[in-house]
Amino acid sequence: MGRLPEIRQGDRSARLRILVMATCRWWNATAEGALLQARALAGAGAEVLLTGQPGSPILDRARDAGLDTRAPALSGASFVSGLAMLGRLLRQFQPHFICAHRSEDHLAAAVVRRRIPLARIRSDIRRPVRSCASRLLDSRTTVEVYSSPFMLRAGYGKGRRGPVEVIPQAVDTDRFHPTDLPGRAGTLVIAARFSEVKGHGTLIRALRHAPGARLVVAGAGAQLSEGDLRAVAEAEGVADRVEFTGYLADVRDAYSRASIGVVPSLASEAVSRAALEMMSSGLPVLAASTNGLVDVVLDGRTGILHPPGDSAALGRQIAYLCADPGLVDLLGRNARRTCEELYSLDSVGARWTALLRDHIREA
């Protein structure tokens, strides 16, 4: 890889070289967020190199997106040899900035970064651990970036001595876009693994209060099984209005069949990928007022919030929207516009580029 001109004070035209690190062993929200950040930066004109655990899905998806990738093994017993590979990679690529999405990446980058500015991106609901060792690591971190404003409000940055920023995860507004298929009115969709925290039970029980509504459930078993959720639907007398799709390789199929998205999570949701995808698809979202959802779903503008676990309140909201297709259309258009303005790859890429350039000048 050739060396590009260094970025100097006041120079906003030189091309950024960014190393995005995401040692994720499987495809999850962190991996998706890292890939979207890399794509957003590349779309904004940066030269991006993405690293991941050897054999991990993020590497294949990054290559499919046209990104350059490397695979230093930074997990377990391979960590030390991975450090050596990362050091060689830094000498070859000479990035202007390193963006670390996982703790392994953060530690490795801090050890071998050679004075390159370092950003730690936090999108996990787990709070940062502040210890003597972490404070040393923190001192080598140029900026800590949170994916949701709620994380700062909740004190995730407590103990951090350096700069903190908030930049949301992006959603691919070209991939997730409104469709106009018949028969969608009155149909809800939820897309989530079958886990208690995702609130499937709250949503199924809410159908008792909205007799005309139907529900499409997209997802696969986790702590709960499809049988567990079918039993809830049977007990509530709504089983004939609930359809389970199982795991979908392309969740857009489920979104295209619905007019309203629902994210009834009881907790978690530092970043709600489902809410962003639904909104980008032109669906208003009925969401629990918990954690990052209150920042993504604008109550009364792009959807409606309900108290977590309150099936009666959610049911009334479902009935209210099902009775007013015009309002559903208005909220859905607002949701789509919000994604285009705030969460698109172009918007998020511009924010990341501005932030990194600012910190490069200060380094």
C-alpha cells in the first residue's frame, strides 16, 4: 500500500486513511455497526481497511461491499502473534486514525498504535469497566465515541478523562426503503431473536386490545423457542393472528408485508438495528421507552413510545394506528425522512469524517 500525503493543519482535502477494527467472532450488532461505519467512511472518500477475526462473517461481508480487509488474530492464545501482524499492518497502511469496536481491538491498538490517534467506539449495552488498567488504556485513547445519546445520559462516560462524542450507527437507506405492496394495512412486524428482553410476550398480549391487527414475527429461537411464543398466543386467544416466519436471511421480506413496526424491548437496545431498519423502510415504530430507543423513535413524529412491558398501552396504540391509515402514512414518511437526514451512510460518514479530521489536527 502506497503512502498518501500526511494531513496537515487546516488541510481538509487530503484523503483520510482509516483502520476499522472489529474482532467479532460471529455476525452481531457490533459487527454490523463496524461494517456500516467502514462503508460510511469509504463513501465519504476515506481509504478504509477493516480487520476482523480470521474466518469471521464480517470479513466476507466487508469484501462483498468492496472494502479491503485483513485478519490479525487478536483473540485468545493468538493475541501476541496478532499484535505482530497488526504492527506490520500499521507500518504498511500508515492510517491517520484507528477505530476500535471491541475490547481486544482497543487493547491491541493501544499497544502498537505508534502515536496514531485512536477512537474506541462503544455500542454495547454493557458499561465500560473503569480500573487501574483501563485508566492506562483510556489515557492512550484519543476519543471515546458512543452510538447513542442515552449512553452519555446514563453515565457510560463516567471516569473518562479525554473527549467523548456521540455518532449514531448508520442504516443503509438504499437497501431498506419503502415498498408499496397491497394488503399491508393493520399488519405489524417484529424482528428480533426470541429472548425475554425483546418483549415478544408484551406484543402478543397487546393484540388482545387490537382485534383487527395481525402480527408477523421474524426471528429465531434463543432463550425462548417458537413453541414458547406460540403458547403465549394460544393462551391469549390471538394465535390465528400471529405468523412466525422463522429466521430470514433477508428481513426486508417481513418489513415489506407490514405497515407498522414494533420494538417492545424490556431493556437492552443501546442501538436498535430493527428500529432503524423499520423506519428506513417507511414504517412508523411502536417502541418501548427504554435506553437508545427514546433517541431513535421520536414520540408522535416517527412512531409512538410505550412503557416497557405495558401490553395494554401498546395494544391501545396499535388499535389507534390501525384505525387511522393516514396517520400511519404520515409517521412512516417522517420516519423515512429522519433516517435519510440523520442515519444514512452519507450523513453518518460526513459526521465521522469531520470528527476524525478534528482530532487529527489536535493530535
